[in-house]
Amino acid sequence: MCDEEGPVLGSYAVDVRDGRLGEVMGRVGGRIQLRRLGGGREWDVPPEYLGEADPAEVLRERVRLLNRDARRRVGLG
């Protein structure tokens, strides 16, 4: 997940302050930018509050998003 400069772009991480899971989008001013897997606004996380994402947690969130999108396509959600 990390290289010498910090987390790799496109990897997943957790903001340990509130448990939010996000995709690493970049680095600005020493902070890491994360975005929820389903999209939305990025938020900044100081590196010391960045945790490693559990692969099972990432998979669970991706399946949840796929199910949500499928329900919307058929008019159930």
C-alpha cells in the first residue's frame, strides 16, 4: 500500500479518526486525499491517521455498491 512517499495512488486506506474507507487520490500539503469508493468529495487525512484497509472490507463495500447500482437499474431502490 505504501512506497517511500506514502500510500500508492489507487490503493485503499482507512481514516482511523472515523473509520471511513477510501481510495487514495493524491497528496496535497502533506495530507493524503481519500475518496469514498462510490465517488463523492475527497477529504484530507494527515498521514498519522491513515490506516491500512482490510481487503475483506474493501470487497464488502464494492459488492454493496454493485448491489445498490443493480437495484437502481431495475427500479427497486
